[in-house]
Amino acid sequence: MGIDVIFKIAGIGIITAVVNSILEKSDKKEIATFVTIAGLILVLVIVVDMMGGLFGTLKSIFYLD
């Protein structure tokens, strides 16, 4: 769970930016906004999953189970 997560987040960001740019140039600003929000939600889901793993590790380190 090292550098691959960074590449996933960067990939989502790049794809979101490209699609957003294309949609804004074709006068579909509402859909571009939804694409940006969807990309943000995907990244937040990845980060929340990582935080859950971190808290699980901390629980097991301090014997809080």
C-alpha cells in the first residue's frame, strides 16, 4: 500500500482534469462539475479506506480489540 495509492489518486486527478476540460470546452459546465465531484468522492473513498486500515493497525498495536 505504498506508492500505488499515490498513482491511483494522481490517475484519478489527471483523468478528472482532462474530462473536465473537454466538457467545459464543449459548453457542458454542469456535467463537468459533476465529473469533478465524482473524482473528489472517489479520492475521498480511497483516503477513508486507508484511514480505516490505519486505525485497525493502531488498535492491534495497542491491543484495543
